[in-house]
Amino acid sequence: MMAFLRLLARNRLAAFGGIVLLLLLLLALITPWLPLLDPDVTDPANRLQTPFSAGHPLGTDALGRDILSRLLWGTRVSLAVGIAASLVAALVGSLIGIVAGYFGGRTDNLLMRGIDMLMAFPYILLALAIVAVLGPGLMNALYAIAIVNIPFFARNIRGVTVGIAHREFIDAARLSGKGNLRILSSEILPNVLPIIVVTLSTTVGWMILETAGLSFLGLGAQPPQADLGSMLGEGRRMMINAPHVAMLPGLAIFILVMSINLLGDGVRDALDPRLKSGALSRPAPITRIRRGAAPPGDGRQGRADGLLAVDDLRTDFEVGRTTYHAVNGVSFAIGANECLGLVGESGSGKSVTALSLMGLVASPPGVITGGRVWLGGRDLLALPPRGIRRLRGREVAYVFQDPLSTLHPLIRVGDQLVEAIRQHQPLSRPAARELAVSLLDRVRIPNAQRRADQYPHELSGGMRQRVGIAMALANDPELIIADEPTTALDVTVQAQILALIQRLRTEKGTSVLFITHDFGVVSQICDRVAVMYAGRIVEIGPTAEILETPRHPYTRRLIDCVPRLGEPDNEPEAIPGLPPAADALPRGCAFADRCDLVEPACRQGEIELIATDAERRVRCIKPLGIPTAASQGESR
Amino acid sequence: MTRYALRRLLMTIPVLLGLSVIVFLIMSLIPGDPAQAILGSYATPENLERLRADLGLDLPLPQQYLVWLGNILQGDLGRSFTLNRPVLDEVLERFGATLILAGTSLVLCVLVGVAAGIVSAVRQYGWSDRLITLLVLIGISVPAFWLGMLMIMTFAVGLRWFPASGMTAAYGGGGWLDILHHLVLPAIALAVVAAGVIARLTRSNMLEVLRQDYIRTARAKGLDEGRVVLRHAFKVALVNLIPVIGVQAGFVIGGAVYIETVFQWPGIGRMLVNAISTRDILLVQGGVLVVAASYVFFNLCADLLQHWLDPRIKA
């Protein structure tokens, strides 16, 4: 509760709305004791006085009644009626929702069909029909507004209740012999209460508005009783001669409803956990780049290394006040027609590394805080957004993990390909379409012509991933970044996709950055491999050598995780412990806590990547199989 | 698609029956003698007697309902005692005027709301987002009837740009330009609230969609941002928004009751309010029934549209 109030107070607009509302409520409560003129005493001699006239700070109405006094009394009535209507609607609606959601079956069916019926009427119309039957009057308007709002509560609460009613703790309560009534009041109600509060806080403004509306139409408060709506309705007749008579009550309704809505939005945001985490931020078209003054390294070094060179790349996630270092100074290079594997557990930073290269890390919260990415002599991170966009898909293309969520669900796969082609090549639509079909054909999709007209959900998982690959190939890129392209697929399809990538590599001479957590896959396709742990490369070198003689203890554990065919006794061994939290990386080796060879020196300071063999580097002071490497190593 | 449309069409039958039951029950709950209520206090005893026989008031309730429903299905909604003309004629005439007003408003609020929502989402936390958020908040908090009056004071009485009331000019009016001229103020006043709600939901929907993996794919293809937002993101957001627009149509039709009263628009809302104060029960009943039934059909269309736009639910 305190946390909730604190969240609410932090939202300045909501706090403002809350304060205004509190003042209005207070004013309404103490109105009877304020030194006001009687709101109903008429004084025809002083009719239609303008505001600021003697004795009547806000003037008088057509019958000479004091507007200030009527305004305060009217606010009192409007608030009372609006809140009462909301409470009635909340009570009845929630009750219906809870009962329908908890008991389910025919009860649910019957109740919800009734609610659907009510919702089939346009909102106000039903209220009008009810008032027509009950006759005009404030209480009847209250009932009418309450009834038409019942469906909102019933539907919202039912949805939540259904979600809760099938949880384990409800089953447990039932098994322990608790009756339905006790379960409803002690288990269900506390859990749906926040939703009731949210629905209430977002509808009470509406209900005040609508009751005022009925009074405005002459169907609510009847003279001499007055609420803000009926005052507005009476003022309408002299709108042109004495506008203040109508404007003031309207303004009062507006301020009242606005303050309630401000507060209501605040309540909803504070109670909606999704908004709390900031998850609803829109990712910018390109990752934010905030590099320090002089990033290390120069252009020449990058170019010398081949097609792509990454130099000391750093990417952070800034969530609230916490900074997570997802990529923590990663450097590697990929030569022409080379396949480099990037291996690590989930959370090791391998995907973020791959997405950083083309500025595709969601931002916020992602920020690239340092390093360079060289592609053909250009530092990609120094390019303007338009420059990076032109390279995306044309020189560097991506294949993502889950093709169901990464292909657009409402666009035919052929059109998605055509779009990728036409973005970078000046082709007519039919020509692009022809190319698209031939691409589908090239990735071995049978019946490509027909498949091109289908939607992603109509294809199988393997088929979808082939479409993803075809899309990456659309503009003959120099580098394909494949981010766990086979993880979501079953083993046979996995093998086919790997074979496909391998074949395209030899045919087209494309380079591949292949990201995976599976050393088995690496051994099939990668020339070299880089092992990542806690946002850093801990070992890099030719695949065969690393598989044969891993130098880093972590690499060895990863390789041991791969089950070997024909060796059923060789139970793959999980690595004990968890990687360190990315917002609190330890000094020294990040793997120290999980390493069985750890010694005090491992935790003392920064450990550099050191060369152990001709083409290999490892970030370990005691590399496996090399007794005295620590003293011979040169940094980087 | 055709099969779905047919099935969905069949599904509206129970809804319409349900509507008629509710309307019938509401009207039969009126205390006192329904014949007296229908014919008003000046009715002659002979007319009362005849109407009681017509309505089958001596029959049990379910049979009364069937008689009533049979009459309605034959297009007989009864006769209004205040206007002394068939309810159906009056209702259809008034409903036409309401459709012009509400239809214009709905188009207006969808265009403005969706555009504002997209800008707001794309410029999240920027100044245009803040401005739109503020306007939306004002829009959904302002009483439409009060806003209408403000507009009359400013643009009709003050600036004299638009007429303050009615649907056509008293002399020499009636052309579509004349109607359009009369339509501007009430249509805008009526659109404000719904535009606010639609803008708000468009914004949150777009923000939700823009986080999806397929948007990242679109960006990875090198598409320019305009295309990513309008073609890829909005396409999905629109499908989610259609039911919202359907609900808002209900609010627009309901809100027309206030706006028609403020602007003296000869629509069904004003007719209903008058009919309620004169206790012309048959007129109320006919009006409610026709508007509710057309709202059911509007939602049917929204459903079919959503179905047509989203191939995933075709299966």
C-alpha cells in the first residue's frame, strides 16, 4: 500500500489531480457550514448579475439565485451521485464478474450473455430507456448510469477471476475443505481488488459526466434540486445574454472530471506492473550511441582484419537507475567468406553483440557506450542513422531465432521479400516478385510460387526459417548475422537449415556470424569460434583446435554440455551456479565463482585476452594445457 | 470469408431477439396501465379499450411479447400520440439526420484520433507526445454538451462563421453545402471525446506493436522508418483498433443525444429526450429499438472488417 502511494506521488500529474480532487471533496463536505447564501432563495430583482458583483462573487442566475452557492451545493450533489453510481456499478458488476469467473460453465454462460445484451446497446441509449421507464429524477438517473456501467466491471473482473480460479492455491484451498464462499472472500477477492480499483478509478469520471449529462437533458435532478448538469441545462437558455450562468457549472464539471481522470490514470499506471518496468517504451529506429571522446583503435587496424572488425564494443542497458553491462568490451574480426561462431549461455551478451553491429538493440533501454564496428573501412557507429539504414539488409543481413515472431504476421511472405528487395534495388514490382520467388526456390521451398502468397502462420517452422534466410539473401549481403537460427526448430529441420546456410556460403562467398549456445552446431559450420561469458569474449580461435583443446575452463564446460552420440553414459553435465548479474560484475574473472580451478589471483584484477597459440586467445591466467602461459602472454 | 460472414450474421439473430426482450421488458415494467401510458392522459376510453385489445394486455406476458414482436416484424411500431403519426416514419426520418451527424463525427474522430495516436507513439516522451497527451486528457474530460455551447458562443455567436443550430437554413437551405455548413460545429463537438479515446488507445497499441520482433526484422531489412511505422506497425495496430472503433461508435451515437439537444439538430437523440419528457412511450421504444439494432449491425461490420484484415483468424 505504501509503495503504491509512493508510486502515485512520483507521478506529478496524478498527484496534482489527486490534490485538486481532494480539495473539491473537502469543499463539498464543508459546504453546509460555509457562509454562503441559500442556493434556492430567489431574488428576481437581482437576476443575471455578472460575476464580481456586490454580494455575489460569481453573479446570479435567471431567478437571482447566488451562483457560487449553487455551484458548491451542485458539486456536492454531482459528486455524491457520481460516486454512488460508481460504487453501485462496481459492486454489482464485480459480483457478477467474480461469480461468473469462479463458477464457470453454465453460470458463466448465462451471466455473460446477459452482460453482452446490455453491451449491445449504445451506452447512453440504454440509460435513456431506463429513465424513460422510471421517470426523470436524480435517483433514477443514478440507477440508469449505474446499470449501464455494470458490464465494464463484470467483464474486467470476470477475466481476472478466470485467470485466478485455475491457479494452484485455489485448488489447494478447495482440497483443504474450504467452502466456495470462503474461497471467494479470502482467496479471490484480495486478488481482484486491484482490478476493481483500477476500473473504478478510470470510470468514475465518466459516470459523473454521464449523470451530469442526464441532468443537463432535464432527465436527472429536478428543480429546485440542482446538480452541476441541471444548472448547465438551465443556463443554456440564456447562453447568449448571460454566458456565465452556463459556463461556470460546465467549468466545474470539467475540472472535477479532469482531476479524477488524472488521478485515475496515475492509479492505473501504479497498479499496472507492465508500465512500472518501463517495458512499453518504443524502441528507436537505431540504438542510441553515446561513445566517450576518443574510442581506442584507428581505422587502418580495422580494415586490415578483413570484412568486419569489431573493436572494444560496449553496450549497456539502462533501466531506471541500474545499468546492466550486456556487452563489455568485445573485439573480433570476420574475414571474407568466413564463418565465425559466437557461443555462450543465454544472457552472455552474444545476441546483443550481434544486434549492436547494425544498431538494432532496442533503445531505450539499450545504449552503445563505446567501441567501433568497421565494415569495409567505415566505422558503422559513426554513420548517421540513414547511413546505417542503407547498409541494413544490403551489406549486412540478419536471420533471427523465432521465425514466427520475426516475420510480419499480416503480410504475405512473398510481399515481405519484395519489400526487402525493392528497398535496396531499383526493380519493378513484378521483377522483384520474380526474384522473390526464385529466392524461395533457392532456399528449397517447394512450390515457391504458391508459398509466396501465403502468410507466415500458414507455413511450418522450418519453412518459415527458410523464408527468413531467403529474406536475408535478398540483396546478396556480404555478411549474414544468424542469431540462433536453428534453436526454435527440431533436430532434423535444424540439420537441413545448417546445410542450407553452408551451401549458400560456398555458392555466394558470404561471410556468416553464427550465434548459438550449442557447440554441436558450431562444430558443423564454423571456421572459428568465439566464446562469450558475461559480456566478454573469454576464448577465440579455430573451431577444430578449440574443440580439441579448450584453453578456458568455461569453454571446456560448454563443450562437455554437448551430448555425444553413441555414448549414453556420457551424461551432459550442467555447469553449476549462475553467471554474475550484469549490473554487478565482479572484479577479475567473471567465471571465477563457477570455476573449479579458481585461485585468489583470478579475482584480483582485470584479466586480458592473451595469445596462447598462433591463432588463439584466451582470457584466463591459467589456461588449460599451458603451464606458464600467464607470464608469456601479451595483451590482445 | 463468406461462410464466416454468414455464420456471424446468424449469430446476430439471438442478439437482436435479446435486445427486443430487454426493450419489451423495460416498457412493460412501466407502472400503471400501459395503454394509458402509450396514449397519454387525454386518451378516450374507447381508444384505450381498443389499444388494450391490440396489445393483448389480457394475455400472459410471454404471449404479449410475441404479439408485440409480430407487430414489429411487420414494421408496425405503433403510433405516436404526441405527433399523431406512425412511430416508424418519425424514427426513420430522425435517424437519417443522426446518421449524418454521427457518421461524420465517427470518420472525424477516427482520422484525428488515429493520426494523433501514431504521432504520439512515434514521438514518445517528445513535446508533441506531451501536447497530444494533454489534449487527449482534456478531450476525454470535457463535457461534450458544454464544449458544444462554448463552440456556439465562439464560432456562431462571436465569429459568425457557422450557424448555431438546426440542420438546414430556414429559408433557401437544404442543399448538401448548407447541411455541411450546419454540420461543422456539432460534428466536431461530438467527435472530441471519441477522438481522445481512440488517440489514447492507438498510442498504447502502437507502442505495444513497435516492440515486437517483426518490427526489428523490418528495420533489419533497412526499411525506412516511415514504412516501418505505417505499413508494418500500423497494420497490426489497426486490426486491434477496429473493435475499439466499434465501441466508440456506440459512444458517438449516445453522445449525439447531447449534441443534438445543444445544436437543435433534428436527430433521434433529441426526439428521444422530447419523447421521454412527454411520456410518449411508443416513440421511445421505437427509437431505442432502431438505434440499438443498427448498432448491432455496425458491430457486425466491424467484426467482418477485422476478420478480413487479419488472415490469422480465418483458419
